[in-house]
Amino acid sequence: MISESTLLDNPDGQLPAAAPTGGPIQSAITYEKIPTHIYADAKDASRAVAQEIADLIRQKQSEGKPCVLGLATGSSPKTVYAELIRMHREEGLSFHNVVSFNLDEYYPMEPDSLQSYWRFMREQLFDHVDIPAGNYHVPDGTLRTDKVAEFAKQYEAEIEAAGGLDFQLLGIGGNGHIGFNEPGSLINSHTRLMMLDNSTRAAASVDFGGLPKTPRKAITMGVSSILGARRVVLLAWGERKAPVIRGAVEGLVTELNPASYLQTHPNALFVIDEAAASELTRMKTPWLVDSVVWDNKMKKKAVTYLSLTLGKPVLKLTDRDYNDNGMSDLLAQYGQAYDINIDVFNQLQHTITGWPGGKPNADDTNRPERALPAHKRCLIFSPHPDDDIISMGGTFQRLRDQGHEVHVGYQTSGNIAVADDEALRFADYVVDFNTKFGIKSPKPPGFSRMQQLPFARKRTPKWTLPRCVT
Ligand code: F6R
């Protein structure tokens, strides 16, 4: 376990100090057992990580040595790779001395398959920089099963022969996996064939066209291979990663969250965006780690948190509840719980209205929406067609009833939420049903014979669902 003094000595985990803009958010870190840098967004964060990698490559070049990198795939490192490519093109960063070893590869997997990590690395980085072709390594997904153990040993031996990993880049799975070391992996695990967790397969199934087509196994570097790197940087973007990041950074070291093993590494750093940090104590309940400015927003955040944590209505919170839960500061500033409760209750109350577009001729001092102009033009954004109705159908209707002009912007056509094989399965079903009951399928307008062809076939065709052109 990393010691308290290590944390205090190295709170920044060595990335450049906070820049005036675009730098990490600095604040107290009392609960955190791994140095963690939080950035406003993934772009700023990726730039800082790419800069550290570039500095290392250049330093090794000046020493006449190879720079041995452990690399990850997935969505998280893409922005880092893009920045490295930019540095290669615009700043002359050369990769001639880089030797790289990727963390993992699906098994079985042909290197030129769409989902292969070999292909991913070439497309996202290697084909765009001057790394010599023989210098990069990705586990071989084409081996016979009985050859994998021998390959795994050799992979580790090659890393060793190259001088060990100078730098290991990681992403993190929603279940805490690093590489494909799924929960249950031991801290001393080595490179091996690993059964993938169902949640990992479900996340990957989008790329494979459904769960049944998603591989069940992967070859992955082990936890001990990762911990052997001299420097480890883990990336995480988005709210989906927030709970697992909290577990890894603030929780106990446990095989149930393999990323928590990084607490034992003397030179690890988490680089995350604000959304991925949202469950960390310093973000979620900042008043527990430092003094805060008790403005209305912070007051509301703290009191609603207290109410939810204690399972008590806001108006029933007592002075004691405030004192026992690290909010005595707030009490000291505003007097008594009674007044704070009413203030926050009113803040919450004023967000609820039967007049979402504002009530004409009403006093709107405490209303969420202004009274004038009485009739507004509203734009509702809906990630998928139907999210608007599911999440705010009543409000939608009320806006119309109250005479506003309402528009909806659908942010996708919805087609990516339904895999082609699902759509074809249902289309097949309709065709079978109609055939069986002698129902003549109506021909959709402008839907040519060619385009209808796949629907007429009994077996699921291999090609993708054609678009209906009207
Ligand atoms: C990929 C890898 C995985 C991913 C993790 C997060 O080489 O080792 O551990 O880093 O599944 O994936 P993304 O970044 O897509 O969320």
C-alpha cells in the first residue's frame, strides 16, 4: 500500500504542474490512495499525457536508448494517440527508438479483422508515425490454444529483454479491469489467456454485431507484468467510469477491482476527466476534505446529499445531523438547521412547476422560467427517438397545451441502438408470419425490389440492413 508520506511527497504524480488553463483541478486529496489528476475534459488530459510520453521518448533518444512503452487500446487512449501523431507531424517527434508492447488481444482474432487490436494500433498510431515495423508487439490471437502459454512466457521475456517497460498506458473497464485482467485476477498474475467477464463482452458486443459474435477470451498481460512498469498512467473518461474510479482510488486493494492494485505501485497516476471523477469524495462531497465557499449551489448540494444519505426529508434534518456529518461549518455560518433546511427546501421547490415555459403575467421571481415572453420557441434534444417521450412526455405535452412552439432535435437516427442482426431477425419474423398466414406484405413507397431482397430471405443475410429510400 502506498504510504501517506509518499502521497504527500508526490501529490502531483509528476505530470507538469497545473497550467493556468487546461491544467488539472487542484484540491485536497485526503481520501485518495493513488495520485489523481482531474481535468475539465479528456482533450486537455490527453494532451498532458501525450506530453509526458513525448518527453520520455526524447529523453531516451538523448541517452541513445530505446523507449519501451506498454500500450492500450479502446476508446480512452485514442485522444492521446491523436496528440502523439500531431506532435510527430508538427513538432518532429520521432518514434524511431520506440519499442512497444500492447496489453492484450481478443482470442481468437485475425490481425486484419475489424476488431483486432493489431489493426486498431496501426490505424490509431503506428501507420502515422515513424516507428520501425519490427518494434511493435501485440499478443497473437491466431495461435493454437496449446501454444498460448508458451507465447505468453515469450512475450514477457521479450519485454524483459527490451529492458522492461518504461511507461505503461492503461484504460479501465467498467468492472475495474486493467488490460483484460478481470475481477478475480491476482496481483501476481502473468500474461495469459483470460475468460472475459460478461460485462466486458457486453461492452464490446457493439463492435462485434451482438453478444453471440463477441469473443469469450483474450490474451492479456498480467497484473504483475503491468505493475513491473517503471511508470503507469491510467486514463478514464465519462460518468460511466466514476464508481469504479472511486473504488480504485479510495477503496481497499481488492481483486474485485483490479485497478485498485495500482495503489501498490510507487509511480502510478490516474488522469481522468471531471465526469469520471464525479464520485470521488473531493468532487462529490468537497466539504468533507477542505473548507468550501457555502454559496447557494454548494448549500443545496450538501443538504440534498445529507438528506439522501440519512434517508430523511430535508425539513427534518437537525443540528446534530449537520454536526455529525462534517457540515458544522455550514451550521456556524447560517445559524441553525431549521433556517438552512427551509432555504434549501425553497430552492428545490422553485425548480418544480406546472408551467415549464413560464406562466404569463405571473410574478416569476422564484419561477424556474421567466413569465415573458409568454409564448416561446422550445427545442428539446433527444439522444434517441423516444427518449423525449420516455423522460419528459408530460412536460412536452404541457408545453404544447400552453401554446409554445415545440421542436425536437433527435441526436441519432436510432439505428445504432439496434444492431443489424436484431433488425433482420424481426424482419425475418414478419416475413415468416405473413407467409404462414397468407398475408401479402405491402410494398413500402420507394422501396425497390433490390432493397427488399434481404427481407425475403429465410436465413439472416450476412450483409447489413439496407436503408429505406423514400
Ligand atoms: C484495452 C484494454 C482494456 C481497456 C478498457 C477500457 O487494450 O486493455 O482494459 O482499456 O476496457 O476501454 P475503453 O477505453 O474503451 O473504455
